[in-house]
Amino acid sequence: MSSVVASSLLEIHRVAIVDDDTEQAEVMSLWLEEANFQPIIIRTDRPFEQPQDVVELIRTQAEAAVCDHRLTHHRFSVFNGAELSASLFDSRIPNILTTQYVDMDVDVSIRKWRHKIPVVLSRDETDADSITLGLLKSSNEILGQLSTGRRPHKALLRVTDVGRDGEAPVVDVIIPSWNPLRAVRFPLSLIPVELQQSVSAGTRLFAYVNIGAEESQDLYFDSFELAPEPDINDGLA
């Protein structure tokens, strides 16, 4: 471990817990104590309106944070934890996003912000070791030291379907350079508005994707552009 990375983790003493479930917040507090961090549970009497309000509160109380994804059920906030996690990343505050709904939320509400969320932990993966490693990974990425699975590469996407996931318009794509046999879903809103009308089954796009990711839930998409139509003579069509 480099001295720069090691020192970045050693600077983390207090870790804020952002969770609208009081019991889950207490459980997380115990995991943080086992990992030798001081837990700071963030509480509120009324829903937070903006992620930045929570960011500024955390900044005054802690050096890092662990955020639950679903924060609206008990009127903690009007936004979800993924958006807060991305805002914390923008503010250079190491953080981990946790959820017990990975399979349900990863394609849309988490994927929308995934390029700014270094670590997503399922509740059943969370313990003292995974928290420590997660905060280290998040600290590294803030310093610009991305792991192989988080580095973006320009990749070709082939759209297989455009539909809806609940109320959200979504796009299903194949990423040949990641896995040519597995479709991945993301919200249509990630694609620039001026390109969205051009996207349908069969459309080819370029985007920056972390194709080194081992699991589909860890993929993110950024900087979309339309790809040229395939040339039947180049052997790639």
C-alpha cells in the first residue's frame, strides 16, 4: 500500500451513518466500532430536501460516511442514498453505499449515479472488513487511483430494447467487450436528451464503461455518442 493511500485511510476516524432505519443504523454502528471507527449517526426531525444539506452536515461531524440507499420510507429525505453518495464523492468525502435491495435497485436508481459511487455493499456483505476495504477503495478513487474494475474505457453498446422499469424509461444493451451474451440495463436519462429520440432496438452507441467490472451490478455508463452504422465489408457487422 502506498504511503499516500495509507495516510488517506488513517485520516478517517469518524464515519457518519445515513440510514432512515434506526435499528439498521445501530447495527452499522457496531460494525464501524469493530473496524475501529467512531460512528456518528445522522438524525433529522424533518426530511432533507437536498443532498448537499446532508453533505455539509457530515463534513462538520465526520471524515467519511456509510449511506443506505432507500432513505425515503421513514421520511429521512426526498432523495435516495445513491444520489447522496455521488454528492459526497463530488465533495471528496469517502463513502460506501449499502442496500438490501441490490437486485431491485441496481439497474436504475443506483446505476444512474454509479460512475460516482466507488463501492456498493449488499447488507449481507457488510462487516468490519468490507467497510474498511470499501472506505479504502473510495479514498483511492477520490485520489484518482481507480481499480481495474472501475477504470472507464470507450466501448461499443448494441441496444436490444428500450422500455420501462416501473415508471423509469430504460435501455437494455449488449456490451461485446464486456460480455457478448449478457444484456445490461440502465436508465434512458443517462443518454443526452438530444440523442434519446435516436435510440431504439438495433441502435449502436459508444460510451465510457468500466468493462473491467466482474459483475453487471458494478457497471457504469458515461459520455454517450451515437456509433456509425456497421460496414458490412469490415467484418465487424
